[in-house]
Amino acid sequence: MWRVVFYVTPATCLAAIAATVLACLAVERLYSRHPDSVRSAARVFLSLWSFLVLAVTVIPEGTLGTDDGKIYWLPGEGLLYGTSGLDASEISMIFKQEAANALMFIPLCVLAYYSARRPSLYIALGSCVAFSFVIEFTQWLERAGRTADVDDLTFNTLGAVIGALAIGFASFAVARSGAPARGPAHSARR
């Protein structure tokens, strides 16, 4: 699964964001007609996607308790201070990993939003940030070949924000197109 990072390019990032916006437009239209069906499907996909994210981020890469348990607290620490001696391809790989962290959380935010009985962008975003924190905390507790890093939390949150922006745009566009209105995307009431 880690090899997916090799395919992260600016073009694939833009394609993923465009696909998310298009999917949100389609889901917004469906949601106005069949909210229970959309909610049920979103819950199934949210469970599957969450399991995949956990499998990719939390399964130990070594023996439990064998690492030093270091946490990288400074944003950009790996790029700002840890690049001496790295060649361009290794530095590029760091950028690709950060982009993959963001891409991984775009669908998570979208699915969390549409799976809720009373969708709220704030709750979906908060849930994604909390989920990311739990992942980083678990990696730190395991001390098994993974590193807890504030950059991962930052880029996961960026991905969730991109997902929230896609939802907001889709909600606005569908409302403007004359489709049945269901209220603003950030509303917690139904």
C-alpha cells in the first residue's frame, strides 16, 4: 500500500480534488431526493475507508516498543532541518508523503459529513482532526517503526478542509441550480 505514494504528483492531486468536487455535486443532488440511502451508503464507505486509513497508518512496521518514541513537534521539521544529506528524490518523497496524507483525509471528511443524521462541516472537520490525532498518538505509543509527526496531523487536517470546501461548493452549486434545497452545508439542523 505504501507504493501508492510513488504515484502522487501535482496532476494526481488535482485529479483527486476535481473528482471529489464532482462526487460531492452528484451526492448533493442525490441527498436532496434520497437522504437515507445516501446516509447509509456513506456510513458503509466511511467504515471501509476508516479501516483502510488505520491499516495504512497504524499497523506496526517493526517490533512494538523498539523505537525511541520520538515526536516531531515542529511543523516542517523534516524538510527544514532534516534534509541535509538527502538527494532531490528523497526530498521529493517527503513532499509526496505529505500530499498523500492530505489526499487520504479528503474522502474521510466527505464521508463523515454525509453519514451524519444532521450533517455539519464543523463536526466532520473536528472528527477528522480527532481521528488524525488518535493515529499519531497510536503511532507514538506503538514505538514500532512509525513516527508521530505534527506535519501528518497538519496535512491530514488540510485534506479534511479540502473535503469540506468541496462539500460547501457542491452544496452552494446545487442550491443555485434550482435543485431542492436542504440548507447550508454547515448547518447542524434538519
